[in-house]
Amino acid sequence: MHNIKSADDFSDLGWATVNQVASYLNCHADTIWRWSRHPENTFPRPRKLAARCTRWKVSEILEWEAALLAAA
């Protein structure tokens, strides 16, 4: 399920893979990793849930997006 078409589809996930986040934000997975590693960026950090299982909390991504839109 990599093609996230709406905020409703995305918010239903709870936790999202890098590919799901990238699909929702319409960018490449490498961009998500770059944003999350840059110390000056406000993009949410991923959580390591288990070995080889890293996820982003969807609510944090949506809050980050809302803050960007509010600042624009």
C-alpha cells in the first residue's frame, strides 16, 4: 500500500513506512530520510519499533504538514 491518495487514507495508518510517507508527500524516499536526518529541519524523526522496522508516526507528519501550510 504505497499509493496514498488522501490525508484520510494516510491518517488511518497510525504508523507509516518511509515509502508511505514519501507517497503521501509526493517525493522520493531518500528525501524523507534526508529531511529526517537534518538537524535544522523540523521534519519528524522516525521511530525504531523493532529490528529492521522503522516507522513515522502519522499524526506527527500531519502536524508538520499543517504547520508548514499555516506558515505559508
